[in-house]
Amino acid sequence: MYGNSFGRYLRMTTWGESHQKAMGVVIDGIPSGLKLSEGDIQREVDRRKPMQSDITTQRMEEDKIEILSGVFKGKTTGAPLSVVVWNKDVNSSFYERFKDIPRPGHADLTYRLKYGFYDYRGGGRSSGRETLCRVIAGAVAKKILSTIGVRVIAHTVQIENISLKRKVSFEEIERNIEKNAVRCADLETAKMMEKRIREIAEKGDSSGGMVEIIATDVPAGLGDPVFNKLDAEIAKALMSIPAVKGVEIGVGFSAVKMKGSEMNDSYTIKNGKILTKTNNSGGILGGISNGMPIIARIAVKPTSSIGLKQKSVNLKTMKEAELEIKGRHDPNITPRIVPVAESMVAFVIADFSLASGCVNLYNKDTK
């Protein structure tokens, strides 16, 4: 099975399945001398773990991380960083009943068609649980970016038909997203979002949403034309997250309704720096960062595992079948994707920053 690694100069390889003994990640390309502790990583992992509220899966995983290599006396050595998380609350009994009946919306059928044999328990390698490995890598990327002042944050801007109507500042996002279960920067909108999730869940159904990711103080000049464009790599990173079905940078799809005179970001000079008066491009032009905040949004589909009866087929008998999924599933996965989206964008920016020489930790007291 290919496609388990991501990145060029900074590279992660994730491993493990949802119902195996453990999951983990190996990260190569980390500069030596970066101050890094298990607590730095654990704080980020705790943001995506289950059992955070009644609108997340009730699988009881503590998701305690353990660094196996790559750190000595609190600093990275430059060798590959290996981190493991042990799966504690595994219950595969439900999946045995449907091993020959692919769940609509899941990768069950496509994995079977491609590989013939695969670990169907909990979705195996295609499970959303794989994203905890990405958050580990993202925590490291954020530490690297902190040495050059780059910050990356994400927040929920829409749940089904409830959307954030006003513009919120970076500081407001930082202050409020951990104060509510949906990770929305506006606390009143968050209440409506939570209510909508519960209303749909009570009917045995699920809902989707939209997440916005913002990166500030990104150095200008990151990105390589023509195929390794910064926005192209960010789009690839975000589309690789399970449940993400769309990505836009800057104004994104709204650009089709704009004129060139409206879309183009006019230049200005402030404190000796060339900036743009607007940021419709989302901080990237020609695949290269221009020094403005990088802004991206992702469309998150409704959770595929729902309590309503669905039509499928029995692959053993080759006859149509019905299934009703029971188990511990998020009625809306959007809030838990927030730290994952942050991690993937941070990882891409850290990768390009290392490639450009922006990060230099040698003989430097890192944060």
C-alpha cells in the first residue's frame, strides 16, 4: 500500500489501523536543536481525541503519545522522530456483521476493489483515527514555525445551514474556539450549530460543515512553480483528510461571481513593506506566498456512519442488502477536523520554510 508519506524536506509517514494495537508516525527532516517535549505534542493531540462532548464519538481513547526516538535532553537530534499511540478502547464486534456489506459513503468497497483483502474493522487504514498521526506531525510543524513567528489556526464557520455571519479576528478565534464543542469563534453562533447537530442526530442522521484555516506572518516567497505551488500542496494536504470533499484558497469559488477589478488585490506600502489592500488571493499568487495571511477553507461531508437504514450489496452473495449502522460515531466530524486541518497546513508551510532556508536553529535558543 503506497501513499502513506507526505512532504519533501519535512516528511511524515503515518502507520497503523483503527483497530490494531497502535498507530503512529515517523517524521524525518526535523532540524536538530528544536526544543520539543511530549507535552508539546500531547496538547495538540488532546484537541482531536474522542469523548470531548456529547456531539463526538464516545470511543474512550486517552490518546496518550509516546516519543520513541529523535529527542534527547528535550531537544530534537535531527534523526527521525518516531511517536506511538496505543489503541485502548477497541471493539470490533460490530464490524464482523458487515465485513461483506460495504457501508455507503465509506471506503469499504473501493479498498476491497483495489486490494482484494483489507482490515475492515473500524475502516482500517481509511479510518478517521489515522488523523491523530497527522496532528502529532502538525504539533512538530507548529514548533518549527514558532521559531519564525508563523501562527496557524482553524475554526468552524458553518454547520449544515448555520453559518458564521460576521468577520472574526485571529485573536477572537484563538480565544473562543476551545470554549465550545463545535470550535466556532462566535459563541452565539456556536450554540445554534450545536443545536442543529443534535436535531439531525436525534433523527439518526449526520451533518457536515466548513472549516476555515488561517496562517499569519508567513514569509513571502514560499512555493515552487510550476507543480509544487504552495496553494497546490496545501490543497493536496487538506484533500487528503478523510471527509474533506472541497478546498478553496482565498475567495475560492466566489471568484466566479467577481470581476477582475474586484478580484485583483491592489498593492500598497505600509511600514516599508509591500502589502495588498484586500486578500482575495488568500496570501498566495502564482503558487508563491506574498506575505499576506494564508486563508483556506474546506468542505467537510456529513459523517458516513448513520443510524438510518441504507441500501447496499452483499459482496459474498452478490445480492442487494440493507444495513443499519450502530456503534460509536461522530454525528458531525467538523469540530474534530479543526486541529487536523491546522496540522496539515502548518506541515506544508513548515516544509516550504525549511526548503527556503527561513528556519535556522543552529546555535539558536529555540522556543
